[in-house]
Amino acid sequence: MCLNLKTGKMEWQRAAQRARRTKSQGTNTPVSPSPVTDGRNVYVFFEDFGLVSYAPDGSERWRQPLGPFNNPYGMAASPILSDGKVIQRCDQDTNSFLIALDAKDGHVLWKTERPEATHGFSTPAIYGSSKAPAQVIVSGSYQVAAYAVDTGEKLWWVHGMAWQAKSVPVVDGDIVYVHSWMASTAELGLQNVPSFAEVLKQYDANHDGKIARDEVPDAEMKKLWFLFDLDQDGYMNEREWNIHRSRGTAGNGLFAIRAGGKCDVTDTHVVWRFEKSLPNIPSPILYKGVMYVLREGGILTALDPKSDPILKQGRLEGALDPSLRIARRR
């Protein structure tokens, strides 16, 4: 919908016919991805269709179908613009990718597979400097990675992040701030996870080289089976089990990373890491030399972005803990 900025009057409304209807999760809906504009044209990502561009008068400029997607909670990353390209992150439990389309006509310029990534929701950010061409910063499963805007080549990455990425990276000069959070390892049954070979010996009753849901002894894993059977074929194969094991070594954190370098720069480019009072979804913001992090329930933390010590922390006045809100509703 296009609204007149002065009067609020609707100028035009357009719809993309949905080719399918994806199952969504309560806090994530088909309108989670935000439109992006170059100041004239607008670019929209519809999970059940793909990317569409509209002109100022509402006429459709082009469309590029994408999907269907294998994401148990639905898609949420918004499209971004850089150097005449519309860039869309499409992380899912199988066949994740990053894609760039020509903003003029919508044809695909490049598509880079992300085999290490499972479902995620973070909108990418753009990093650029006088020393290097523009880069797409993608916060994903267990790592943040930078890709060349021109070619889609994966340039550098840092690992050690949480399994699910939801918040948007913040770029300040040559420093990238990335936050990710996941449920505790105990909640997901991730403590002391054995190797796939060991699991097969113990639980593969029919010796088919896979683990079925009824062969799993852990009740919590059975309950959350959709998070482990990534291709939804009813079994866990070696790839899926190894991704499951990786969750046990990942951790929550707000990272300050010096951008640049080549390949794995985890040991050389992480400036600091903060692990206390972190939110699940909200993105950090940087304002006048202070980093602010808002945790669900209304806990606001102010950090020194140069060295990470807490400057101040407190509960926002009038904020309610989500559990209290649910209790009152009941």
C-alpha cells in the first residue's frame, strides 16, 4: 500500500498472487520482511511468491518468483539495496542461498549457496570502505559472513555465533556488531551429544543408517522433531545430526568484529564479545557512541562499543515481562 505522506490517503494498493500458503509461526508473519526503496521505486519480498518491484504510480516493474522455502517458522529477512542490486537472503533448513537481482529489470546477477546455514531471520547489512568494494554482511547459523556485492563471493567469516540469527548487524566504520541468541542447550537436548556413528550403534534399530523419530530416546527431541529433521523426510541423516551437535557448541553473544580479511578470521578480527542480558529478537542500535541492547521484558543495557563494559542497565518504566503478559491474558 502506498499512502500520501501529508494526508494518509491511500494512493494505490497492489497484490502479488500467492502461489502457495506457507505455514507461519505466531510472532513471524508473511509481512515480517519490510519493503525497501531507492527513493523512487519499491522492492518487496513476499514469502509465498518471491520478489516484486513497483514504480511510484503502483505499476509493476518486474517480478522474480522464489521458493517454496523450507523454514519451520516462515521467512523474515527483508530485501536490501546496494550498487543497483536487490539482495535477498533466503536461509532455510535445506538449500539456503543469497541472491542478487538487477534493480532495473529483476534478472538474476548472482546466486550464492549457503550450505552451512539453516533457518534464520536476520536482514543483511552493507559494509563499504575506501579500501574495499561493498560487502554484504550476513548473520547466520553459527557464523557471520561477508560476501562481495559485485559477485556474491564469500570473502571472510567469523564463527561461534548462535544457531538462529534474528537481529540486524550494525556497521560503524570498520567495525561490525552482530548479535545472535538461541534457547539453552538443556532446553533443546544438546548436552553431551554423541557422534552419528555412536548414535547409529545405540538407536538405529532397523539398521538403515538413519535415525527415525521413534528411535530417539529423548522426549524433548521427539517433541521438537521438526527442528532436527531438517529436510522433513521423517529421518535424521548424518548432516542433520552433525548440525544438531553443532548447536551444543554454539553460544549467545554480541560480537564486535573488525571487518575485512580473508576466509576464517575468528581468531584475529573479534574485538570483543558480550554475553549477558541478551535479547532473542531485538537488534542492537548504536547512537552517539553508545551501544543499546533491549531484552524482551524491558531490560535495557547501554554498552561502550569500544570495549564492551556496561555503562548502565535497568528496566524500562512500564515494561512487562512477556510471561506476566501471558498470565494476565489467561
